[in-house]
Amino acid sequence: MLPVTRIPATLVFLFTLVHIHARHTTILPGVPDLSDTKMSYKYIDKLSLSNDHRREIQEILQGFDAQNEKLLAEYQAEKYRPFTIDERISEAQVLLLTNLPATATLLEDTLSFPEISTEQQVKCYHLKYQVYMSIGPLSKGLEAAQQEYKAAKSTPLGASNLPTPKEGSPGIHAGHSDSSLREMHFQAALDMGNAHRFLGNLQDAKTYLDEAEMLAVEMGDVDKITTTTIHHGDWILGSGHLKEAIAKVFQPLLKRNMSDKNKGLMLQSFGNACRASADFGTAKEYLREAIAIAERLEDHVAVADRHGDLGTIFRSEGRFADALIHQKKQFVFAKKRGDQAALVVSCFNIGFTHYSMSPPDYNSALVYHTVLGALWTGLEMLITVKDPLTSYLFFFPR
């Protein structure tokens, strides 16, 4: 085995044009899945880590396991037995912000109710999609989006598709309006588009994003039209057309009135695009405003996510201490919530920041990228890097 001081000589750099960001990850077609290559993130098996660093890695991983066990233990099935289906869905929406493993269990239990209505199924599958895109495997996130879409499309406009109510059955609704059906169709199409985009199926992603846009136009809902425009901008970024995304999507959106939620989402995407084009001052301005909006909305998930992105901007700018402050905010929040996808992203970015230092801190980079490798398998997640400034991805041959 090579000594730690020789680690850089063993690195293999894979240059790509793929953007790393968990909630907006985009992957170029044709990039092989790691499971299909003779590459591995199993650093410990290949490199001589000091005992101190081995212990640090073990402590981090054990901390993740302990937190996940704690989160699962917080789920008490008997607490929810008297709840109606609607009350269970409301509780799942709250849990989603703080406890992903418990949310997954609650949703699975709720979906097993024989009297659940189509509308309630759609709501549950929408939440389940969000959960599994965070805890993995991502294939289960896509499956949940597919189930949401199928259920939403199962009721034609102007029709009702409800089970026969049983006496005392919880959660039965009087019927669907065309408005509520279009709302369900819209969200399901948007989730399908984003699930495919996260997994790198760009053509399928565009098909569903186009459908969501069409439904928003049919509803005459300006805010939903703006939402789909932002996601189309992310799709354009994912297809490798940075200048087009900025000029044709994000710059025009700056002049448009929109909800705070959409404005925060747009500024986050635009800020990341500005970072990729080396406009660091503008990128920081947009991300800071996006964080402030998320704080006003008390959207703690978005706050942590955007801190991670702001940290990446500081890393690109060479301000490594500032980068780590923001990246570790994402790391801490992701661990607390049980968000495996965000942990993968934050571990990669923290390791990348240590590697980018002058001189590089190879030992710390190795610690976080080894942790990343341990988390990787369960997510079925391909992460490569889109960064015109310093694009690379660590691989070690088996």
C-alpha cells in the first residue's frame, strides 16, 4: 500500500460536464454508472490511512447509524392509530422536515389502508417521492413518482373515482373538482420530470416537464408556469447549455413577479449557474438572497441546501474557510434529518474543498470521500462534477 503522502499520485480524474447538487443534480447521458465500471470509492482498502483517520471515518459512519436508529425509534405506530388518513398525511408533511425515516414508515402504513381515496394516494406518493429521493434508493423515488402519476391520471377530468365509503371510514372525500384534478396532474408530472432529471434520463425528464407546463397554462396559473420555467432552466443546465440557461431562462425570470417560494428556487438555480460561469459576486448575492427567502418561509430544508451551494461558491473563489462553514451547515442538518442524499453531496463538497486548498489537505479530503463511498451504495446515486473551473471526480481502481 502507498503511504498517505503518496495519495495524489494514485488519483484518477474523470473530467465531465455534470453539475453536482442533490436537489438539482444533472447527469449527462452516457456517463457510466459506477456499478458497471471497474472503479471503486473504497479508499481504505487501497490506501494507507493513519489510524487516527480510520477512527475518524468510523466515528462519522457510526454517528450516521446512531442518528438513523434514533430517528426510526421516534416512530410510534400506536400514536397514529386513531388518526384519520388526512391527519396522517398532515403529520407526514410535518415529519418530512425533521425525520425522513419515520416519514417513510408512516407513509407506507397509510398507503396500506384499504379505504384510502385516489386523492389521498396521490398526496402520499408525492411525499414518498420526496422521502426516497433523499434517503434512497433513488429508484424508489422514481417508483413513487410513477405511482403518484398513475393515480393522478386515473381520474379523468369531470369524473370521480372514490372507493365506496364504509361506516366510520376516515378520510373519505365528497369528490374531485376539475381544479383539484389538474393540481394533482400538475404536481405528478413535475415530480416525474424531476425524478428522471435527477437520474440522468434527460429526454424523459423534458417530456414530463413539458406536460407540467401545459397543465399550468391550461389552469391559467402564472405561478405554476413560473415553477415549470425554473425547472426547465435546470434541465437546460443539465443538458450542458450554461449560457442558454442564463440568457433564455434565468435572466428573463429576474424581471418577473413571482411567489417567494419560486423566487428563492430561481435565485438558487441562477446563483449556481453564475458560479459555473465564474461570476462569483453575483452568485453569492443570489444565494444569500435565496437563503434569506427560505429563512422567512421557515423552509429549513431549503436553507441548509442553499448554504451548501453558497459554500461551493466560496470554494470556487478560493475562500476555503468560508466554504467549510456553509458546507458543514448542510452536513449537520442532513445528518440530523436522516437525509442521505444531502450527506453524500456535503461529504463530496467538504472533501473537494479540503483537496482544493493550497497546499491540499489530502488527509481530510480522503476522510470525507471515504465516508461518501460508504453512503453511496444505498442511494444508487451517480455523482459527477460540472465545474468549468476545476472539474474532477476521484476514482480508485479495484
